[in-house]
Amino acid sequence: VSVNSHFIDLKDIPADLLRHILDTAKKWKQARRGLAKGQVDPAAPLSGHALAMIFEKSSTRTRISFQMAMQQLGGTSIVMQGNNMQLGRGETVADTAKVMSRYVDAIMIRAKSHDALVELATEGTVPVINALTNKSHPCQLMADLLTIEEHLGSLAGRKMAWYGDGNNVANSLIEAAVKFDFPLMLACPDGYTPSKKVMKWAKDNSGDITLTTDPEAASVGAEVVITDTWVSMGDKNIDARMKDLEPYQVNAGIMSKAAKNAIFLHCLPAHRGEEVTADIIDGPQSVIFDEAENRLHVQKAIIAWCLGKI
Ligand code: CP
Ligand code: NVA
């Protein structure tokens, strides 16, 4: 593993390296049992290292989990809002990347534009981690995969179903399905389908990905049911979205068609009564808080991998 590996999209990272990141996350999670949350991991693998975080959009989980990840790894973190940086007053992404590369060892960014994130990675000299863009959310998917393995076991061949908007999280889920070899059905209405580019990449790489407009069909036999908000950060035409996506709500009817042992995932924040009913998201099949916790564990492994420490 070389230093300066970016973590931008799952599709660009070999499956064995993604596996290694997940296994490290699992091992480190176990090793922390009994430690206080702010306590540094005994090995302090990132002692002396600094991560800068840029947020161009809101965040609760990502911000706190990355900051605590650096704390637990023995490193330092700096959090910035994009609009409080000179970036927000027109400084170029390229200059920002070059300057930040002189101060810190890695940069995490939640960016409005995926292209700007790629430019940051190209123009800087330190690893860049994608903490959500309009196109993808790979850190979220790594947490989801860890959660699924903890609750159900190995991923390969396990049927999963996505409901609603074919958004950034859905794109990363498709990439994960190809990398970890599980069948995925996505129930999305016309106009809300995932990225055509990602769908083509999945097809070219023999992914078992099925798109349907029929909400009844997707969850049949699925062991994992996933959804996300109908209105992502930056989305417009909210009224039309709510109306178009309404038939794709995850509710008791949808879950009754899934496998008996099925679990429900949601990256959060959730909107009860919209994309999912309260009885499901707050019920026994929901693993949303394990999923949220696992952001911390996988991101520790992601940062360490980017810096060549694992
Ligand atoms: N799931 C997720 O990325 O949450 P935040 O927007 O709170 O970071
Ligand atoms: N799809 C959502 C995810 C939030 C974590 C968004 O982009 O707003």
C-alpha cells in the first residue's frame, strides 16, 4: 500500500484493499473495547499526523466521527466550513490544494461538486478522502458493509434492495455490490435512477444490478433493505420529489416481502413517515445506530490506509 492513496470512489480501489480496510476496522473496533471514547488507541498509529476537513455541506456523523477517529488514532484534526475559507471567496481549488498539502498529511472533503474534489486530489500532494459529494458517499458504504457483516455474515451473494432516490449513496452501493459480489435490486422511479456512468461501469464489471420501477419487486427475498432521504443536500423541486418518491417508502408491506432475517439500513438523517415509516426504522430489524457507529471504525482504517499505515 503506497502513501498518498486517495479514497474517492469504491470503484477505483481494488477489492482486496477494500477488504483489508474493513478487516482493519473490525480488528481496531474489537481492540477498543473498554477504552473511553476520547482515549488514544494503545498503538497510536497516526501519532504526529494531521487531517484537515472541509465541509461545503452540513454534517453531524461525518464531522464528529472523523474528528474522533483522528483523536483515537493519536493524530490531530482541523475542521473548516468551506464558506469560511478563502475558497468561499474565489480562491482556486488548485491553490487551496497546494497550500493545504504543505500543512497537513491528508484532506477530507464534503464537496458540493465531485469534480472539485477530484481537482483537489489532482492538484494537491496529500491523500484526499471523499466524505460525500453530489455523486457518491464511499465512507458511508464502508460503514454499511461492516454493519451488514456484523449482523449477517459474509457479503458475497447476499441479496440487497435499495428504495427510492438513486442518489449519491445508491451510486456507492452499486460500486460496493460489484466489489463485494452481491446482487442488488434498486427500486427507483423514472427520473430518479442512479448515475448512468456507474450503471455502465457495473455492467462492464459483471455486476448483478437490477433496476426496477416496481417497489413490490425489489425486496422479495432481500436480506438487506436500504433507503435514504428523498431530498438530498442541494436538491431542488422538493414537492415533485416527495410526490414522485412516495410509492417507494420502506414500510411494513415492503419488509414483509423481504427475508425473515432482513435488516434495515439508513445512512441518516432520516425522515420518519417519508422514505421510511417509524415502525420500521425504530423497530427490531433496524440497525441504524450500529451503522452510524461504524462510520467511526471504518474511517479510522480509511485514514490509516490513505497514509500508508496499514
Ligand atoms: N450519513 C452521513 O453522512 O451523515 P452526516 O450528514 O450527518 O455526516
Ligand atoms: N443523500 C444524502 C445523504 C446525507 C448523508 C445527501 O446527499 O444529502
